[in-house]
Amino acid sequence: MTASTTQQIILTGDRPTGPLHLGHFVGSLRNRVAYQHDYRQYIMLADAQALTDNMEDTGKVHRNVVEVALDYLAVGIDPAKSTIFIQSQVPELAELTFYYLNLVTVARLERNPTVKEEIRLRGFERDIPAGFLTYPASQAADITAFKAHVVPVGEDQIPMIEQANEIVRRFNRLAGRDILVECKALVPEIGRLPGTDGKAKMSKSLGNTINLGASEAEIRAAVKMVYTDPLHLRVEDPGHLEGNVAFLYLDAFDPDKAALAEMKAHYVRGGLGDSVVKKRLDLVLQELLAPIRARREEFAKDRGQVMQMLKEGTMVARETAAKTLDEVRAALGLSYF
Ligand code: TRP
């Protein structure tokens, strides 16, 4: 990026409902670490959004704010480059949400594929908290408050970005000028990691995760359980790669692509046992996670310092959001004095 181009802005975030895992790492964390050098990056701990389906367990959300912040620091998010902040402490976002809710219909919210899938997973049926149904409007507020151009997220968040852009277009049309900025989702090639059990998605609620802070023994135990090829009974049998989680993980994490290609060919031909594949996977994951775990432990020694960092980041974020809110209010005829 040259000095003459205006700097591109990133806004992204996670709900702090549990520790981050390899799914987050693949879906967005790797991109956030890589992009923080060239973009002005804001990373939000979406505690308020997390409450939309956790009002019965607010303590869980509260506790996980610092845990997720530790995960960010551990993977290499640098607070000198990225502004990390807490959503609930930026009330400007709530006010923006309040206005944006008038720019979406209930029917459109009900059609949002991400919301639909989450409603199904949570078994809400008809008893959907209104705040949950409408959280795409709040997510649009998060993104637009910072006039973000780019949002690094996992594949499942694409409908959220589409809906945010619809709100932006409607708002700008009503305002008669481009106050808000449309954004692009930044989704990596491997945008979703299956769970260790072979289910489509790695997710805490499905209990099929490998956490970024996992111990050596936890990694080893998880790798043992990884779903492979149920038809591959004897070593000499030909193996299948489709849906084979061990190979999907190696695709995502093994730096030696040439050796991996050879291993795949051997597996498909027959004569390569799952234990060899899993041994490689264990090695790759241990090497990936050992430095992350070490950095996490280091930062975890001083949670007070982590909270101080979040406080400073939140102050910076608030200033930016307040500027956008002023413009939005003015455009809506809501400035009087
Ligand atoms: N919906 C995201 C999640 O489920 C969290 C989130 C809230 C977010 N606001 C955002 C992500 C804005 C990107 C941009 O984890």
C-alpha cells in the first residue's frame, strides 16, 4: 500500500462464548494476522452479540472476553497494529443498530441463511429471541461504524456481509449520498474446517474442536479420534480422500505440500495405514500449536495487562464509531442542537 492511496480498513470479530479453535484459525485468524500490516484493522469481541442467545449464561460471555483476547495475542495479532475492543463498551453501535433495524424487514431477516441455520442448530423453532433474529442489523452496525472495506470471516458469515451491504445501499440512497461504505468478505480458500468427527463444521457446540490452547496430550487424543475412511479397514485396501478429515486437516496445515501429495497418492493406491497419516497430522498440529500455546501462557500471566490493552483499544474504537454515528444522525434529521 502506497502513502497516496487511502488506507483500507478491516473490521472483524468473534463472539466470546468459548476458546477459539482451529476452525477460527483457518476461517479468519490467519487472514487477520497477515492483513494487519497493510490494513487499519479493528477486531471486536462481540460480547453483546453473544448475549443474543446466551442471556441465561452471561457469566460465560464475560469470562470468555479475556480468553478470546488471549487467543488473538497468542496467534500473533499485534495490538500496536490492530485495535482490539469490546463491543458492549461502544454504545454507539447499539444506537446505529436501532436505526438500521428500520432498513430491514422481518421477512428478510428470517431468510438470512446464517440466521436460519443457527436457529435450527439451537432448536429455537418459533421461540426466537428478537435480538437474535435481528443481529444481522447489529453486525451491519459493527462493520459500518468503522467504514470497513474488508471483513475477514469464515465462509458461514458471507450472508451477513451481503445483508450489511443491503443496509448500506438503502441508507445511502435515503441519505442521498455515500455516507456508509460497502464491504467485501475476505474468505480464505479453505474457508471452513470440518470437525474432528467428520461433521461439516468445527464448532464448540458440536464438541468436535481442537482449541488453539490445546495441550500436547489433548492434541494427541483429538488426532486419534479424527474421522478418516470407514471403508479403509486393512492397510493394503485403497483409501478414500473425500470427507477424510485427516487429509482435510493436512491440506489446511501441512506446510510440505509435495510430501502431502505423495502421501495422498499412496493412500488412494492402498498400502498406507491411517496410523501413518495420523502420525504426520499429530506432528504438524503439535508444531503449529506449540508456539501459540507458549505465547498464550506468557500473556495469561498478566490478565490485567490484557484488560488494559482492551480498554485502550475500546477508547480508540469509540471515537471512530462516534464520528460515523454523528453523520448517520445528521442524515436522518436527528441532530437538533
Ligand atoms: N457473527 C460473528 C460470529 O459469529 C461475530 C461478529 C459480530 C462479526 N460482528 C461482526 C464478525 C462484524 C465480522 C464483522 O462470530
